[in-house]
Amino acid sequence: MSRCLGPSLLGLTLGCLILAQSARHTRSAYAQSSGGQAISANRAKYVGDAACLPCHRDQGLGYIQTSHHLSSMLAQKSTVSGSFASGSNILTISNPLDSSQDPRLYFTMDAKADGLYQTAVAELGTKRLTHSERFDIVIGSGVRGQTYLYWKGDELFELPLSYWTDGHRWINSPGYKDGTANFQRHVDSRCMECHASYIHALSNDPQTNVYDPGSFVPGIGCESCHGAGADHVTQETNRSGKSARLGRSILNPARFSRDRRIDQCALCHNGTAREELTPAFSYVSGEPLDNYLAPNPLDIADHPDVHGNQVGLLKRSRCYLASPEMSCSTCHEIHGPERTAASYSGRCLTCHTWQSCGASKVQGEKIKGNCIDCHMPLQETKAIVSVTAGDVVRASIRTHWIKVYPGGPHTP
């Protein structure tokens, strides 16, 4: 039994089996290298979010509700958004009238005593192949959807089905070929860097999927932005009463220059197309991101994609260019859950008057209730596309290029 099932049932199965064995041999050779040892050693002073709560309870309790904190989780029924209920746990990809000539392919999602499982079933005449893997890691808060990963020893792979919140449905994972069941897509460390606080790669290869499973720290934690907290916790624990602080033992991005504050977010919100100059999880808050990632080729494109490029788009905006202190946190509350898009209009009105908007001549004062849908509209991304049983699902993401868009909902 292989990790890949599909329409050309026997030929494709054999091809996938050979490919999986070859890839495993190559990755195992990489895994014998010393990659990541320096980064792993630096993790000794990382103490985890729980150590922050005694002194920063309000920020901590707010932050655990954010999409950043929920960007990855261990898989269990309470963290997987998709349904395992009978009738809602089956996705049929192909169901031909004559299954003796063309294969039938479907997936089932099942909750068992030892975990949650995704199973592919391919049938051709009397032949039947199945392949099951367990949900081990959840990627995504569920605001738009979730993707799921599984462990095979120390190798980390993506499951072929994801969950899409719009319509509450199972779909082919974005980028997967419709009509196949591919369990081979490996998960590289750059992906994990933007969805987890840490995972220790056992290889220097930037495309490795070989990790120490026990090193996985889910979600984007406090120390992802504030740096290692051990010295800070020790200092504050030993400081008596209201005695003066001995010095700053923790990083505070609010004190960074604008460029360094922007870099903090750009690691993942401008870096998806940037070439790595150093291993994943090397970046240290407050340092220039260009020391870690090469320039983003999308920054010079006429029409850059909205996915993973919020910072690049923001930097094109007149608002940003004319406001020396404007950064991501000008609008976004880092330690609290996202609000509705329209509610951010109040931020716009700290600089602009609603009367200055051309649409106000038609809409009147009510125009000030929603600047965002006109000047930061939702746009389809080409990076997140799923084709499932012939149905195309595209993600729409809010652009951060703030400007006047012709044909907006309030255009006069």
C-alpha cells in the first residue's frame, strides 16, 4: 500500500511508492547532518507562554483568542473544525456510473479511540485500496479554514484534505491535484516558522520535513515577538516590591523603530516568496529582516498577490508613505482578537475626515462607518486555490494596499 491513490490506480500507486521510498532515503541522509544545533541550543532560555501570565494576565488572556496564537494546535476533536459526524465526514471526489471502467475515489474522516483519522478509498471494479493517516497537527485558526499534518516517524506530511469554513466543508488541500489522494506532500521548516513557535529540524536542507516531534511548540507564542523570556522571568521574580528594574531583559517591539516593527510582521506577512538566507527560526526580533530573508520579488510586481504580502502592499500605500510612524499595530491590536473590518474605520478617521471622501456626497455621514471595504477590499489570491471534484474554491484576502479602487461599493 502506498501513500498515493488515484484514477490510474495501479500505475500511480506503484509510482508513488517508488517516489516515497526515494525521498525518504534522501531526507534520511540530510537528517544525519548537524543542521539547527545552534538554534536549538538558543531555545534553552525560552520558557513558554504560561510563564508570562502571572504578570501579564490581561494581555495573555486576550492573546490566546487571536489567530496568531491559534495558528497551529495539536489535533483533537476540540481543535479540528471539520465534522466527524456520520454523513458530514465523507468527501466524494469521483463516483462514476461504471466503476469497473473508471475508479471511484472518496475520503472518510473518522474519530477512533486512538485519534482522528483521514482515510482515502479508491475502488476499481473488484479492486479496493485504502490508506489512512492520523490527524496530528492542525494548521490554521479556522477563520478561513484549516489544513492538517501527520507524523510518519520523524517526517512531517500534509494530509490531502483540508477544511473550508465558508460552507463548512471538507475540500482538497490547496494545490493538490483533483482526483488523486496524495499523502506525500512534505512540510518544510519555513512553513512551520510562520505557524508555530518552534520545531527543531534535523537537517540543514531548507526543504526538509524531518524534525524532532517532541520539540514542536504550537501557535505563535509571546516569545516569538518578545524573545527568550527566562532572564526576564528570573529578574522580575527576584525583584522585591517596587524596586527599580535592573535593565531591560525582554524585547518590547513597541520600542523598536518603525522599520524593525514592520520587519517583525514581515517575517510571515511579506516573506512567503522570499528566499531564506538563514535557517528557519533564526530571526531575532528587532534585527533587520534583510539579514535573514532576501528581498521579496513580489514587491516589484505590478499586481502583487494579496496572500502573505500584507506588509509589501501596505508599503505602497500613500497612508504609509505619508505617515512616518504608521505600522501594523497602528490598526491591529496585537494582544486581542481581530475585530470586524468595518470597525477599523475609526483608525482612518484619526487622519481623514469623512467629508473628504468623494462618496460622502451620495452616502452622507454613514460613509464613516465603513472605509475598509472601499479602500482595502477583499481580493482573490492565486496562492490558495482548491479544486475539489471539479469545484474551484478560491480564498479572498483583504488587501493592505490602501487606495481608491474603482467600482467600490460606495463609488459615486
